[in-house]
Amino acid sequence: MTKIGLALGGGGAKGISHLLILETLEEMGLKPYFITGTSIGALIGAMYCAGMTTGDMKQIFLQFSLRDNESLKHLVTRKHLFKWLDFISPQFRGRGLIRVENLLNYLFESVHATQFSELDTPLKVVASDFWSREQVVLQHGALIPAIRASMSLPGLFQPVTIDGQVLIDGGAVNPVPFDLLPDDCDITIAVDVIGTRTVSNKLPSLSEAVFNTYQIMQKSIIREKLAKEAPDIYIEPDVAAVRMLEFYKANLILNNGSKTKSELKRKLNRQLKQLQ
């Protein structure tokens, strides 16, 4: 069996595109041997490692998504099994539509494992030590606190304390943790979902400036890492039209994934032939 190491990077709602990567592997009859994850990559990695299929995960994210030709008001008025008031912000202001923390809490509940040891596939989660400014790799003990720590983006979520360390978002130190995959992997795949931004001469809002500045720094880290040692496959899904907190664009991300899936299949087939 081919040992595939998969590194899933951070990028907020754009990380939904990680499902395209996992779905492609499933379609090719392949299964990750080991997964590393940062931020949203840690969450989706944990969901998968706990036994969920990509179909299961897609259905969860699509429940909070706009469908084709829908506006934001449709998401609010759509009849659904969920108590939408738990997820919809009372101030109807577009970008702040989804209560992200409540949405993430719901997603955490879908991870049917409480300890790393209960996972079907081994997982490493990356966080950052706030005080020492160093990388912290979590792979033992309680699972959900580790994921929360990896996703604790400053200004949005409260830091998490684990074993006396104050931890924040792992993207501050290792946005795409392909360097943490085991040496015995036959093929390593790194997925960068930071995406690109549409060039504009308009001044950004304060929140947009903060988020994009953080991602500029993340890109600098990634470039330095790639210059030292690159994974076998490095792939960047096209998620240019999605901002960090726009989880309601899951339908857009998943429906526009054919190019990403085709690219991964092409690169994977090339790597598999080299192993023969």
C-alpha cells in the first residue's frame, strides 16, 4: 500500500477546499497514511481521521452554504432542522452573517473522537506558543482542545492553555506543515489554501487589513520552507473569491473544484508511476 502523507494548511473558510483533495484520494482508491494540519486543516484532518467520509463532511458544510442563485437572505429564511438563531448573527451585515465560533463548536461535535489515540489515521496538529513564539506539535491526549488551539486566531478566538502553554493559531509558525510528515511516506502532498486576492485600489477595512497581513506573513513562511525542502506534490486550490470567514460559500468552493481535482490526479499519477 502506498503511504501518502497529507499536510492540510490553514486559511479559514477557504480550507473547505481540503475536502476536494480528500475526495480526489477517495476517487483514486487512495487513503492518507498520515495527516498533519494547521488551523482549519487541523479540524478537517481530525474529522477525516476520526472516520468521516468526504461525503459526510461536505453535507455538514453545505448546510451552512448559499446555493446557486441564492442571496444571504435565503440562508436566513431557509427552513432547516437546525436552530438557525444559534448560527446566524443577529446583525444582518453580510460578512458577519455566520457566528463562526458557534459554527466551529458544531463542527467539533461531529468529530467522534476525544483522544488522538482514538483516530483511525495518525494526526499531528500545529499550534503556536504565544509566549515563547515557537511551534507546538500536538499528537497525544485530548483532541478537541488541540484543534481549538490550532485555530485560535488572535482577535477572533481566545488562546487555549494546554500543559501550561498558552497556544494560538498554528498558522503563525507553520501554515502548511508538510515538514512534519513522517520520513517513511512514499508520497507527500501539501495543500495551501491561503489563496489569492483580487487586486484592488480600494483601501481595505480594518479586519480585512489584519487578516490579509497575517496571510502575507504566512506566505513568507511557506516560501522559506519550500526553498529548503519541498513536498512531492504542492497544490493550491483556486479560492480567490472567498474571504477567511465566509463559510457560507462552501457551495461555491466545492462546485468550482474540478481544476484542483484534475491537477491533483495528474500529479499523483505521475508520482505513482515513479514508484512502480
